[in-house]
Amino acid sequence: MLVLGVSGLDRSLSVKKSMLPGLDWREQRVVQGLDSAAALVGEQGVIAASAQERHDGVKGTGAFPVDAIEACLRMAGVTLDDVDFVAHGFRYEPSVAFERDEFARRWYREVYSEDVQYEVLRAHCPDQDWARKFVRVGHHMAHAASSYYLSGFSDATVLVADGMGEAESTSVLRGSGAALQGVRSYSISASLGILYSVITQYLGFLPGMDEYKVMGLAPYGDASRFANVADELVRRAPGGRLLAPVLAHDKSPTERETHRGAIRRLEELFGPARHPEAPLDQRHMDVAATVQRKLEECLLYVLRETADAAGGSRNLCMAGGVALNCTANGVIARSGLFDRVFVQPASGDDGTALGAALWQLQQHVPEPPVSMAMPYWGEEFDDADIEDQLQGLGDGFTVRKLAEDDLLAEVSALIGAGKVVSWFQGRMEFGPRALGNRSILADPSSPHMRAHLNTVVKQREEFRPFAPAVLAEEATTYFEIEPGQESMYRHMLFVAQVRPEYRDKLPSITHVDGSARVQTVDRESAPRFWRLIRRVGDDRGIPMVVNTSFNLRGQPVVRTPEVAVATYARSTLDALAIGDWLVTRDEPSAAGTAGAGDE
């Protein structure tokens, strides 16, 4: 059996623009149904998965994932006719909530309804029996399935937290064998995801995309500064309930679509909202610290209050956009509530394509969860594809094809010399993290590398931390990770403390609070990346590299050799290791002409 999963709501953004013309670019992002993707699963497991943004170049796009679908089918060597079901990670039904005003009625009529989903499918794929083949899966059930069925746990508490599903913002489920059953859900009025997104917007960042910036900013702040008003953001209530008073200030339809009412209330509590181009000051850092602490407290509260109803399992699975908060994940992992914690690496809405497909497969072929390795489910390209693109690179570059040992030795030497290397290998990752196949690599021991990567290479805020990729078998030497839990960190979704004796030796990956968002790399699941890091360790003494995504500002992670070569050529990156080829820049001529990648 083959099941294709899809995510996104194709008409969401266009309908919002027509309903509320003149919104600024951040207010337009306050919308459901972005991050569209496709995933193909079968009885043998996950076959392929791809985010639409990697194909059309529009970060976070909600457009129908026709390119991602075609890529998944191509990778599997099948056509849509061979697919038994197409499962969508939303299931909206008529309700009184959609009758409260014309805004709500139009949203349902033009974006959410089942009829609209059929219209979109028929517009892109008109020759299918959609009445038989199309299945709608509840949003939080899709999130839960994406994590539980890939966890390898025979039982688990499953926590889903995001901005909103159809009518809920946080859900707790119980997983047992092949079954997933809901235990408790929390309404949108108490959404931890929306709250965090509103703070993201208040701080001048892009809601629905830049929440990780708030997470990275929080360690610079002091949460005690605003402790007297922190409960106005969100507070715990008796009976395991949550209240988010600030969200109640969005009263009108326009305010609910823009969060202007909540932003006004935040300005009353914390002072003026930050303009996107304004500098960050200590007040902004303290607000970030405040919301981060409240998020962590509330997630722990929900888990404690629902533990018994969820079966008392010592295993936890997490998904939903909030599960991409690595700092909160680390707090939960260290809480002692659970022995094992698994976070599905594509935990945002792109992952509901995967979860919807897995859920539908389980309805027909029920099997206990399997343990996933690395989400290398995207496209891979052969030598001919790579060579074709390299031939068009032009003057100013040296291109060499090397045996693997020579390639790894030269890349290690470049990293050791303070160079920044783009690394394009194997199948593309699924999810927002670059996990060693579409990465930019550098030396974690360089005191200047973090600033160089942020300001020159990635062109992003200077406070942003970088992640270390470390050999799994040596991770406990450098990080405060419990022996036996190394595999929990392989998807770069948990923060751990850098051991004090190594913080000065690893300045490029050590955040201001002594933490790092660790990726452990094992030989079996990422063999070439493991061998590279092993070589770096042999050459430099520490088996670790800085690992960040291979993209530039405003660009999705690169997918194809064409985009990889073009991105490298226009960047300030020093080298490109693509397949077995190593590309380096020629030295500037004596006349002092600029290098080909200078901007």
C-alpha cells in the first residue's frame, strides 16, 4: 500500500490578502496553512518527503505542493495512479465558530472546507478518483502520528503543541501499540504557539517563521524583570487548564487576523513594539526570556497534569511547531518526568504531510511504531547532474574530483584553516534542520567564526547561535548528555550544556548561557558525514564541526546541484564539497579584482 500525505492550505494567503488588503508583511503571515509539503509512505516505511519551499523558492509557502508531490513520486518510481490514498493534514468541519462573522464564514467557505480541498486537488490532478482516494486527517492527529509512529516506542504520552489545529492548540494523546487516542486538548484561546508567535511579532520578527530567533535571544535576557506581569501572557489554572489573557485582547475580526489587540496589550505591559529594523536592546531580551520561561513552565504543567490520563508512560513523543523549541525540549528531557523523549524532526506543519500519511497507513496496515534514523528522504543527484552544473561555473574557481579519503582530508584542512565549507551530499533532509547533507560547516574552536558566519556568510542577527555536529560516541565528553541518550540528540532538537572545561575551547557553538543545540552523528545513519567529523577530530583533536543550513538570507535550504552551485558562486563561502567534487575559489589576481563570490 502507498499513501501520499500533503500539508498546507493552498488558498489561505491569497484569501487573507483579499479580505484585508494593505497588511504589512508580518501581519500577512498570521495565517493557517503554510509550510506545505508532501510525503510518501508504504509498508516498508517512509519512502520520500519534501517541502514545497525547496522547489519554488518561497520560504514557508502554503501553495499546493505539486512539485513536492512529483518529486516524491519520482523518487519512488511510481505515478499518482499507483497511490492508494492521499491524506491531508487538516480536517475542518462546519461549526458555530465559522458563523460568528463574515470573516469566519469566508475563511471556511474559501479556505478550510472539504469542497475547497477537492477543488484544489482537481485543479492540479484532474484525472484521479478523489472521492475514493482523498482522506482528511485531523491536524493534531497528523502531528501526533508523525512522531509516535516513528519513535520506536511501544507506548508513549504524545504531546502536540502549535498555534492551532482545527479547534485546539495543545493536545495530549496516548499511544499504545498501533493505537493513538486523544486524552485532552486545549482551546485556541490558550494557545502557547500563538502566544509565542505574537511575541515574535512584537519583537519585530516574522511570526510563524522567526520564533527560533526569540528562543536564541532569550538567554541574553532576565525573566525576573517582568515577573510581576508575566501571568498576563499565560498562566496555569486549576484542573490543568491554561489561560492566556493577552490573547483575549484580539476582539474584532481584524484583530484576530493581525493580533493588533494583543500587540497593544503587550505594549502596555512591556513598552513599545520593536520595529523590524530597530536595534535590539535589553528590554527586548528580557521579554524574550519571559515568554520562554512561561512556555517551559506551561508545557511541564500540561504534562504533569495529564500524565495519569495518558497512561503514565515513561516515554514522550512531541510534535507541532512548539516542539521545534530546542530549549524547552531540553528542559522537558531533564525534568525527570520521562525516561525517553522523541521529537519528530519535521515537527512544524510540513510534518503533518508525513503524519497524515502514516495515520492513514495505520488504518489499513496497523503496525507498532518503528524507530526512524535520519530524515534523509529528499532527492539525491548523480554524478552527471553534479558535473553538468559545475561545468557552467565559469572562471575564478578550481574544480576537482577526488577519492573520498582525499575529499575528507582536504575539507578537514580547509575547516582547520578557518575556511567555511558548503557541504552537499546524498539525499536531502526533510524538516527545517540541516543534518549533514545540505550544510555549511566550519571550525567550532575559532573565536571569530560565529561572528563571521552571522554577519558575512549568513547575513543574520549577531546574537544567533550555531549548532555543533559531534560524533555520537564522543558527545558526552563535550556536552552534559547522559550516557545512553546520545541518539536523542541526532536530529538537533535538544539543547544541552557544554561542559565548563570546553566552553572557552568551543566559542563558536557555545551560547551565552553555556548551552548548545547539539547534533550527534553516528556512523550507521550518516556514514560520510561521520567520517568527515572523524577526520576533523584526528586532525584537530576535537571531533566536531559547526553545522548550519546551506542557504543564504531569505532562501530555503538548497535542494539541487544547480541551486547549490549558484548559491556558492554568489556567496562568500570558501569552498563547496558536492558529491565527490571539491570547488575552491582562485586567489585574487595581483590587480586586486574581487573574487567571484563577493557581494
